[in-house]
Amino acid sequence: MTLIIAGERSGVGKTTVTLTLLASLYRLGVAVQSFKVGPDYIDPMFHTYVTGRPCRNLDPVLTSESYVQQCFSRHAQGCEYALVEGVMGLFDGIGNGEENQLTTDFGSTAHIARLLDIPIVLVIDCSRLSGSVAAIAHGYCTFDSRIKIAGLVLNRVGSDRHLSLLQNSLAPLNLPILGVMRRQDNITISDRHLGLIPTAELPELDTLINRLADLGDTCFNWEKLLPLLQKTEEGDEVEKFSPPPHLPTSPPPHLPTSPPIKIAVARDRAFNFYYQDNLDLLQHLGAELIFWSPLADTTLPEDIQGMYFGGGFPEVFAAQLAQNISARNAVKSAVLQGIPTIAECGGMMYLCEKIIDFEDKSWPMVGILPTSAAMGGRLTLGYRRAVALQNSLLLFSGEQIYGHEFHRSSLVPTPEQPLFVTYRYDCKENMGDEGWNRLANLHASYIHLHWGASVEIPARFVQQCCEFAGKRMKGGG
């Protein structure tokens, strides 16, 4: 069995509670696999940092319900403990497409709990509560009979007197209190315009994790928690992973694996938004991933046949990216030579002519896309249904995909030949055209994609990389 850490709403301390549990378990020397509900990139970075194992996203909107079940079963195997961090409030989700607007918790933490049939630990922010805590707990426990709440974590408790009031109020519910976390002044993770600051930018992160582990040793009822966290016996697990029909068990015959196709993946403080499943799929399809830094490296890795620029915070490091003229020129030359390239969100911003930061300073970038990325106060956020307007590196005209947008920049001018027309996921609202289709070898878009249920997308990318390698060989390059 495993647990999902859920909140009664956003901001109640789910991530702090999850990291505290993970830090304590890791200190015990046990193998623990973590998961994150939803499309978030940054929380999984913290999970991975603590556990030493890649955190996996469980998102039925970006993938599918069956993929979520298979992903969980596959990666929970071989670990003594497994833990899932929820998203937003327990029942906060979206409508399940256009045909079922009455379903409002699709993709929610409760939805994942039902899919995986695992119990929930509900985190309640008690900073402005006393007797009312029982009404909240009772409501969440009875709202959906298909889920089970195993117990509560009371967060931001102010004093012994405060705790006593909370305990007395909850006593009639006979609901276990699995943890009590007092208000903490020395445990804070800094944030900025898109959420928490990523792990690579926090030099004192080890100190913070040690504090969380110390806190976890005393704030949780481990006698009750450990049996809930420990996986069931081998025969009682969620059905073991077997690849779905669309996921090949080995690379397709037309994709050579020796020598492997080399794909340069930008990964540093400026570019670090990648789903581990996407990277795994590229490797499964026969690619060798070579990580490099547009901030620090002056050249691209040698003998590459593809490039992948994920999202991140290029606007924060725009000055350093601009100063690395050699790297910018190398990327521009590679794209113009025809190397297949994927650039998502921050990666697309890097390929623009310039980035205009929050202070209205302009920084030159690669210059492949004839546009500028300007930072602003408006947040663009949400799931998208995108329909390809024409054939491109990854998609055929008319093909439909699901993705996620999360950015505070906008492009000026907008593309003349966009990749997609986009719609809000749960309705027919047109969100406008998006993405650049300026070059046949370039996919540049704000939309983040998870390829777990769409393996044809990375397969096409690797295939294009193979064809580029073949053309280069014929040309004597």
C-alpha cells in the first residue's frame, strides 16, 4: 500500500509534508519511490533530490487513466515504500472533455486515489482553525464514498493549547491524526513568478532537507504511518506493468540502436523542465541523451543528430545566456543545418531573437525565430487541446494532442504559420493559434507535452534524427 498526500485546498503545505516524509524515510535507509499528481515540474525536482530516484508525474489529462496505473505499478516495484503528492485541493480537477461537463474532478488527487485504489492523508492548514477543523475533516471524509481517508496531518499548529482544541474537536470522528506540524520559521522554500525556485538554485538545500528530516522524526506517528506507506505483499500489488499496445517493448526495426542516435538535451539552471518519462522514451527508442549547458558550455556536444530544449527559466539567466555567444551561434548553425529540434516554452524563448526581462532589459538570444519573448505580469496557465494546422516535425495536419501551458511571457510578433489552434481542455473555447512551424526540422511551442500515451511523437522525432544522420553520411559530413 502507498499513500497520497492531499490538501483541503492549495497552499496548505502538501509539498512540505511530502518532503518531510521523504526526507525521514530516506534517512532510514529505505528505498522510496515518489510520484506527483498533475503536470508540475518543480515539486518532482525536490522529490528526486531527496530520494535519489526520479519522481514520476501521474497526469491522466496529459496521458491517460491506463497510463497512470501502469506508470505507478511499474515504478513502485522494487521499492519498500511509495508516496504520492497530490495537486491543489483533494477534489480540484477539470471537466472530462466536451462530452461530460458534469465531471469536475478529472485529473484531481481524488481521481488518482480512485484509479490506484490507495488511501489518502489529508493535510489541513490549522493556522486559522480550532473547532471548525472537525467539520472540514468530516466533509472531506464523506463527500466521495469511493475514496478512503486514512488520517490527517494537522499543519501550522500554533501551541499546545491550539493542538488540544483541535484534538478535542476531531475526537468524535475517530479519524487518526498521523502527524502534527507546528508553525515553522526556519523551514521555508523560496519561490518566484512560476512557483518554487528549482533545486539547482538553492545552495543551502541540504541544510533544509536535514531540518525536514529532523522534523519528520518527531512530528509523525510512525507506528501508524509506516504500515500505510509500505507496499502490499507481492501478490496483492496493483497489476504489474506491461506495456500498453501503443508502447513498443523494443525499438522499432527502422530505428537503429547501434550506433545510437545522439540527442543533445539542454539541462542546467536555465533549462530543467523535463518529464523523466519523456527522456526514458527517447532512450527506449534507441537514442543516447547527451546533457549539456547553454549557460556554461561554449559548444554543442559532438556528432549529434537531434536537440531537445525543455522549459525552465531562461528569463532569469538571460544575461548569462546572452553572454555565451559561442553557444548561441552553435545552436543557430545546427538548426539551420537541419538538425531536428524540439523547443518547449523556455526552450522556445531561447530560440527567439531576444528575451525582454521583467525589468524591460533586452538580451539577444539564438535568433532562429523572428520574434521576441517579453516577460509580463499575466500568467497563462492551463491544459490545452491542440490541433495541428499542418504537417510538422512531430505531428500530421489535423492531429490532436493534449498539453499544458504555464508561462508569463508572450511573443511579439506572433507566428504567421502557427503549429496549432488551441482550445481550453474541458470546453470548446478557442485559445488562439500557437507554436512556430517556420522550419521543417523545428518544433517550437509554449505547450508542454508528456509523451507517455503518445509514443508516436518521440518515435517520429527519433526517426527524423535518423534520417538527418543518413543525409549527413551521404553528404560526407
